[in-house]
Amino acid sequence: MRINEVEALVGITKKNIRFYEAEGLLTPRRNSENGYRDYGDADVAVLRRIKLLRKLGVPLEEIRQMQSGAHTVGDGMRRHLVTLEREQENLAAAARLCAGLTECRDKLETLDAQALLEQMDEMEQRGTTFQNKQRLDIRFRYVAPVVITLLTVALMGSIGALMAWGYVQDAENAPPLAIMVALAAIPAAVAGGVLLALVQRVREIGRRELDEARQF
């Protein structure tokens, strides 16, 4: 079977199928004639088992342990059940705290956040783990640098292409080739500099700003 057939049969996207292959959870054979992946019934069964476990929230590493035979299904489920129960307790604690705030008539600017944070700190010391939405906030900081970089690179690429087109169309009246190359190097250098700045910014966000956010 081809991957499109497997996708329709199991209900898992091609992207996810390839991801599971990259993770070593699925190893379809290769067609010796064209090198394409050739999925069989066994691969479909493996994907159905993976789909089942992932819908239950079982981590990939636990699935890998079960696939290798290091853990039985019962072993894996007992370990995962402990995690689910811990998450349930954390959600219940957060729900109780939220429920206590439903009767709060204060506006946000008058809310005593410090007292609530101290209460949460005490709960965390007793083992409660609250959801950290700040990590999601950090991801949005990537959007602006990436968009600006793409637009700048596209603009510089268009300028370079326009210069090359103009030179080809009227090479006799165009400036010497050496000058054209030097002029074309300017947008290329700008694009390269912007890409380098993006890489540095991503590293800064990923390392410094995320580490700072984790302190709160």
C-alpha cells in the first residue's frame, strides 16, 4: 500500500505517519524497484495501536517500551494511569482555586495577585503543578521576527531578480557586469544579514527569554 491508502485506512495523516517512522515506531519496507515505502497489513495494525495509545495520551517513549517488549500493555497502562491521576489532581486543585474566584467582584487592577500567588506557591510545595501558559506566550514572540525576515528576503530577492532581468534584456546598455554583480550583492547581503539576525533572535528567545519566563 502507498501512504495515501494508509492515511485513509487508519485515519492518521501522512505527516504523523512519517513522524512515527522517524521515531522508529514504524518501519515499512522499501520497494526495491522504485525505493518507495510499501506499507503492509502489519504496518496498518501497528499504526492502529499507536493511534489508540496516543488518543489515550500515552507518551511515545512508553509506546516504544511496549513495542520492544520491555513493558507489557498492563505495565504501560499502570505507569500512564499514575500520570493521569496526578494530572487530574492538579486540574482539580486549579479548579478549586478558580471556583473560589468566581465570587470575586474585584476588577483585575484591584485583584490581590500576590496573596493568590503565595497560595499557589504553597500548593506547589505540596506537589501541585499548575499549567504554565507562559510557554505558549513565548512562541508568539517568534512570529514577528519570522514574518519580517520572510518579507525582507522576498523583497531583496525580487530586487536581485529585477536587476538580473534588466541586465539580460538590455545587456549592451547596462552597466559593466562587475558593477552589476556588486549591486546585486547588496540585496543578497541584506537578506543574509536578516537571516542571521533571525537565527540569533530565535536563539535568544529560546534560551534567555524562555529561561526567564520559567522563573515566574
